[in-house]
Amino acid sequence: MADTYTPPLPSFVRCRTLGHAWDTATPTRKPLFGVLMALQCVSCGMIREDILQPDTGELLGRAYHKPLGYKDVGIHSRAEWRVTFIGLATTETAPSENGKKK
């Protein structure tokens, strides 16, 4: 069965266009070495785990845990994501039939 295209969530488009809005999160595991710093995007829910050298702050490793549906099915350029973002932004700010924003 062929995969069908599902449009990305607006939060995914926002993050792919503007970048993630990281906030600290509670680590869910203990690293084998170094200090684990967990971050979560407040917009799309992506989780980033950085393993840091405690004495120097050097980044030793990094992993991302993507929310379901975040993976880009077709490889899109940053410009293509911006076009999608512009379309969403103009739809959200356009007045509805009663004159109020949608």
C-alpha cells in the first residue's frame, strides 16, 4: 500500500521554518557518561538530549526524538517550508466572512 501524503501540523511547519523554541525538560534516563541535558520544543514537542562534559561544558553527544508525524516525507528546502509557513500565516490572519480573524 502506497503512503498517502498528510499535510504537516502548523507547529511542525513553524519549527521547520523558524527553528525550535527550546525549553528545559526533565531527563528520562541517566547517561553512561557526562551530564544529560534534556530540552523540549514548546511548539512541536521535539525532544533534544545533549550529553555534556561536566567540567568544561563541551558537547559530547546529541540525540533528537521526533514527535509522530514530524518526519519530512519529501525532502523540502527551507525556502519551500517558508512558502508553506506564509500560506498558513495568511490563512490564520485573513478575516472570515463575519469580519473577524479566523
